[in-house]
Amino acid sequence: MHIRVDDTVEVTSGDDCGTRGRVLAVNHETGKVVVEGVNRVKKHVHRSQRNPQGGRLSKEMPIQLSNVRLVCTACGAAARTGSRRLEDGSKVRYCKKCSANIGQISPPKASAAKK
């Protein structure tokens, strides 16, 4: 899974298609992400000590991971991502459009380093 918390993603399908937002949470078991400002629903709540006024709360709900694409920090486009190993043996995510490194996946390994 190439999407992490605090990444910027673009929604590719659904009512919020084309919307960009920051990832708030990732659930690896269900394959869903919560994106800031996307897939908002109204939740009706009763009056309580926590919420003394009651009413309707607006909150983000999870969307399927296949419906979002990572936004590249270098080219600014919503692109597919891949992973590759660098010469020092570290594994990084990269943009398949501009081939720029996006972020590190694993630290350098001596056994995977190119000689």
C-alpha cells in the first residue's frame, strides 16, 4: 500500500471526484482511507454532556483505497506510484509520470545495496 497518513491524494471516482485532500487515517485491513473534506456525512447526535447542544455533526467517512491516487510532490499530478530500491539498498516510492522519489519505504540494507 503506497498511501500513508499526511499524504495528499486526489479522489478519482464518486461524488467527490477531482477533490484533493490530506489523508487522516489508513486502514490496511479493509483497504480504506479517510481523507480530509471528502465523503462527508451528517450524523445526528442527542444532547449529552459531551455535546450539550445536540444536532447534526459533519464527519468524514472512509473511502476505498482504489478510488484515490497519490499526488506527486514534484510534478503536482495525481499519478500512479511504484517502489524501487536505490543504490544504498533503501526502498522508496516513486511517481510513474515524472520518476521522482516521493518518500522512503524502508531504511538502507547492506544486503540489498548494489556493489
